[in-house]
Amino acid sequence: MRGGYPCFAVGQSQVIHATKSNVGSNVALDDPERIGRYFYAFRNEAHLYRQEGIRGRAYCFAKRCRDVLRIIRYGKPKLSRLGVLIRGIRAGFFFRPDVERIEKQNLVLSEE
């Protein structure tokens, strides 16, 4: 249980990644046409780490500093990459998604 929510793992699930390769991503090196997708990654991480308290916020801050340094050193075009990062973080401060809760009486466990 994390944050008061039950967690589930589905071992037989399959995920299809719409990327060239299924390896880590890097905003500084990714194709320019894909930069907009990072907005959601930065927004969601800012939201999640904000909930973890001061340690989570410090960790998120360190990760974003690393991203800024990578963009300054390797990224082209730099301004669009930095802009997506800043807009994503700013949006994460105000992001309050609705949480869909499963009622316990409707919860079905199976061992397929």
C-alpha cells in the first residue's frame, strides 16, 4: 500500500512503447519533434515528488538541475527544451488529478 492506496501488479501484462527503443529517455538528446511529450513527464514527477515531502522535493529539484545542465551542454534547440521543462514543473505545482477509487466490494482478485 502506498499513500493509502492499494497497489496491484499484473505479471502477464504487455506494454507497447511508441518509441524507437525501450531505453531511458533524455530531454537533452531526444528528437526535437518529441520534446513536447516531456511536459507531462515533468508535470507528473513534480506532482508526485511534491507529495513525498521535503526529501521528495529535494530529489526532484536535483533531477531537474541535472536536466538543465544536460540541456545547456548537449541540447539543440536549447530554449524549447528548457521551456518544456519549466512549463512542466510549473504545471506540476498546481496539478491535482482526480483519483479514481475502487470500492472494496467491487474488487475482484483472480489468479489467471
